[in-house]
Amino acid sequence: MFIHTVRSRIANIHLLESGSGVVIVDAGFGNAAPLVLRTLDQLGYSPRDVRLIFLTHAHIDHVGSAAELRRLTGAPISLHRADVAKARAGKHNMPTGRGASGKILEHAFNGLRLKFRYEAFEPDVLFDDGQTLCEFGLDARVVHTPGHTLGSLSLVLEHGAMVIGDAVINQIRVGMPLYGEAPALAYDSARKILGMRPRILYSGHGEAFAGDALARYFELKGLTTTVSGAN
Ligand SMILES: [Zn+2]
Ligand SMILES: [Zn+2]
């Protein structure tokens, strides 16, 4: 299995190559489809080799080109049920800001009444914790990592690799995103990821980073690594 990262503006799209095709993880903003198809072509794949468009969550920078990519590849789109309402509406509000800078930005966006709009779509497949992607040709397990959105999903891959969407990001440094629907859950999800002892983490934002970097973030912030919730 190979992981190829496509950098689409600020957000990452990951192409997971298995022996039997490609799973696209996240779909970038609304104009990312040509870049994805070009990259597939460079890797020797036709659009028909795409088995699944797996969305980590329904924010505009991750699903903006989902509907377009489905049209171009014929592959089904998957999502967690808790994010389906956003996908159907084709929009989401500014999530709650975390910390001082998050709050300032939240107020600024709300003041502008900015709506985060994208082409609405109905997912074809719904995933939840513990399911696998075997039927789509990929040795991967789905992990529910809610907080950033309630439906945020991650994937456990071979050899200690994980794709984690915006559960933890690496913009400037490894840390929690500034926005989240349920910030307390987001920390538990980061702990859950840490508890899986990943070797390498592929985030929705920034370069991939080592599992140790997430452990160091917890240490630096003086955060406990014990998961408080039931899951
Ligand atoms: Zn997001
Ligand atoms: Zn994002």
C-alpha cells in the first residue's frame, strides 16, 4: 500500500494505492478534481481505478470536490452519518473557535455571516467505528474520531500509518485544530489516536508527522493521555 499526498491549496487529499485500485481520502475545495485526476494519471491510474471516495468529515476544504470526483470516477462517496446533514445541505457554519485566536476568528467569520458552501451530495456509503475497507480493496480500519466534527473519521492502515483528517493537524506545528463542534471530544479522539501507537500520521493539513510528535504535544501541554470517555 502506498500513500500519495496531493496538496490542494491548504488541505491535503490522500490517494491510497492498493493492489486493486485507489481509495481517495478527502476531496479538497471545489476546484480540486483536475489536480486529482492529473495525479492519478501520473501514477498510472484511470478514473475508473478509483474504488471509493472516503471523506474524513464534511468541511468545505475536504468535500468541496466530492460530487465532481464521483461524477468523473464513478466511485461511491462515504461519510459518517453525523456529518450527512452538512453534505446534504452543501454547507456548514463556522465551527466553535478554540482558545483566544479561535474565538477571534469565529466572531470575525460570524460577523461577516460567511457560509461555507459547496456542491451538496448524498453519500453512498456510511461508515462507523470498527468497519473495514476490505470491500473497496484496501486493508484499512475505520476509527470514529469525533470532536472537530461529530462525524470525523480516521483510518488505520498497514505498518502503523493512520490518516486522521483534522483530528490533529500540523500547521506550523502539531496540535489541535482551532475549530471544533465538540472540543472536549476532540481531545479524547486525539488520545484515542495516540493510544493506537501510530508510527506516522497523515493529517488534513500540513506534512505527515510521527506518532511521537503527538505524544510530545500532549506532554508539552501537560495533558493526560488517559481517555476519559467510554470509547
Ligand atoms: Zn475540518
Ligand atoms: Zn480541514
